[in-house]
Amino acid sequence: MSDTDFRALLIEKNDLSEKSDGGQTVSVQQVDRARLPEGDVTVRVEASTVNYKDALAVTGTSPVVRSFPMVPGIDFAGVVEESSNPAWNPGDRVVLNGWGVGEKHWGGLAEYARVRGEWLVPLVPEFTAEQAMGIGTAGYTAMLCVLALEKHGVTPDDGEILVTGAAGGVGSVAIAVLHELGYHVVAVTGRESEADYLTGLGAERILPRADFAERGKPLAKEQWAGAVDVAGGQVLANVCAQMRYGGIVAACGLAAGMGLPATVAPFILRGVTLAGIDSVYRPAADRTEAWRRLGRDLDPAVLAPITGTVALDDVPALAAELLAGKVRGRVVVPLNS
């Protein structure tokens, strides 16, 4: 092993052919830094995390990875080691979410990453690298959803805010932030065992996912002033049908399906807004603002019950559990510790 080697989780096609359909191999390997992809900033990664998209990539369940070999990991936080980008200097603490990293460009589940400087944002001083990964793309997306509600003019006095997929990463952070801001949060989950966890985050009521799983009326009883939805599919259709007049749904996921078996009735007759929340290619200004607000509105102490840790070698097994719905909140992968 040379001084330039680093540990990385590497996904390879079994026959090394990108066109092969013969499956993939996932393993932790020693990789020479010369193999890092093009970029103008090299980061010593202190922590990464395992997201739903990472789990799809690692298990090969969905064709997330666009080229091989690939280091997965759509999030990382660390310290700039080398930079030819004028925006960044060695020693700067940074965080990255999305931008196709872990799909088209080597990602964060490795001790080093080389990326384009415009993909990075400053790591706010309120969080350590591991805490930032306890937030990760999920928490950053949750904050984008909260900002969408605020931009629409929804206030705590307007009524209850519904959060679907409440025990997952997006839902957990959304509940914690909304509660901190004074909103009245109702959580939707398919895991009754997580009731105490959700109320501890700030949910005032908990509803079973089954209440939203079957096809409902095009217009149901008006209940929610706003909503954060990670489910999509029939769940999202029912949420839209239950929105109060002028309400907004911030939609950021498709765990229940990509389809939307809804009618235009909520949007035309009640003036409901369906706001799509993209986190992958969000402009830098929005990213920076979301992280600034997380630093202000998310108590780091809240991250403890949300966050678990796993070693890099154990990521493949964890990925399968995550897809099976057995993982609560966020999972951090410490690196270079």
C-alpha cells in the first residue's frame, strides 16, 4: 500500500463491461489517489452517509449508477486538501449534496473525493462533519421543503402541517425543524413502533400510512395547511385531496411510486399548490441558505436519536436493510477518523 492509497467502497461490473447485465460487485478497496476523477478541489472526507439512492446503487436494485467503476455516496463532509478553484482554500470545511455524485462522478463513501468547486458549500460552524451527515441530503431536502412552505406564506397559525414518511431521514428532520419553528405537525408512518420516536421529535399527532394508501375522494375533508411528502403515488394524491384552501404540498420523494392518480380538483377548486422540491441540482444560493437555516433552526441535540453510525465495510449490508424499511432516521459513515 502506497502513501497515496485510500479506502473506498467501489462498485464494479462483474465482467468490467459497462454494458454487461451480469450484475455487480461491491467491496471496500485500497485505491490510488491518481484514480480520482477530474475536479478542481480534493477533499479529505471526514464523514459520509447512506441515503435511499445510495442503497439502490449499492444493491444494484435500480440502475442508479451511470458508469463503472463507481464510488457511491451522494453526500460527504470534510476538509479541502487541494484546490485550484479560487472559491476554496486548503483547510476550508465543506459539504456536498447531490450533483450526480455517487451516480456519474465518484462520491463520498471513500476517504477522499475530487469534485468541482461549484458543487461545494461551506459547512456551517454549528455542525461537525458527522452531524452534517446526520442531516445529509435528507435533512437538506427537508429544509428546502420548509423554505417552500414559508415562501408560500404558511405560518404556524394557519393549521396543521402533514409530514409523510415521518420516520425516514427527510421526515425526521422536517418534523424537528417545523416543531422548532412553532408549527403543529402531524406525522404519517407505516411503523407504529416509531410513535414515541416521532412524538419526541415534535409530532403532535400520528396517523397510520394505511389511511392514505387506498384511492380516496377527489376532494376530501380540508385538513392540512401545508404538507411535506416523500411518498408520491396514491399517498400524495390523497394528501392533495385533503389540503385546506390555498395550501401547499412540498413533494420531494417517490417511495410509494412515481405515478400520481389524482384529479385537478384540489388545484382548481381549492387553489392548492404542488411544489416539486429538487435537491440534486439546486442552485448554490439555495443550498447555502438551506444549510444556514439548518444551523439556526435544527438543534444538534435532536440529531442523536435520528442518527446511527456504520463502518464503511458494513455499508452493503446496511443498504439492504434500508431498502427493506428497517432503518430509522439517518446513518452516518465516519471516515478519516
